[in-house]
Amino acid sequence: MTTLDENGRVDLTWFEVNAADGPVGTVDKATYDIGREFLVVSAGWTRSRAKRVLPAGVVRDVDARRRKVLVSCTRIEFEAAPDYDRVRRAEEDYWESIDAHYGAAAGRSVG
């Protein structure tokens, strides 16, 4: 069953995330801050459950019935992405590194 958050949006927590070439993990949290919409994804391939950031611009589709998020990046792009850093998330250079990594797919211009 799909649940809604306090604002009536689909709660994506625990949805499976699939890159263009296969699964990469599950949604740990979603943010809807204007200009900084992103998913924090617990990577499924490591024991430590590393967390990566996926900008909303790379999300291709959300299948609420099957609880899946489809993204346009590849598994290799996802694995090479900067780690989610709760402390640095307020710093502009942190977001610049994420934008540079995902490029135009992040939905913002780079450079």
C-alpha cells in the first residue's frame, strides 16, 4: 500500500531505486525543498549501506503501485556519485559537486 506524506505526496521511503541498467538501492528519504529536491538512496551493493544523493532531475518515473523509482543514470554513475553528507548539505560547493557529477541530468546547468 502506498502512503502519502503530510503534504499529500507519495511517500517514497523504502521504494526500490532502479538505474537505467539495474537496481541501485532503496529510498532512505526524499526532500522537496524548492531548488534542492533530491532523494537519499541507501546503496544496496555495500554492507555499510552507503548513501548517495540523486537529484530530482534524474528521476524518470515513479511507479507507486510497484513501489519503484526509475532514474536515468547508470549504476556506475550512481556508485561514483558523492556520498550523502548531512553536515555539508548546507554548503553550496557540496551541491556543485553533485551537479557536476550528474551534469545536465540533474536538471540544472553546470559550469
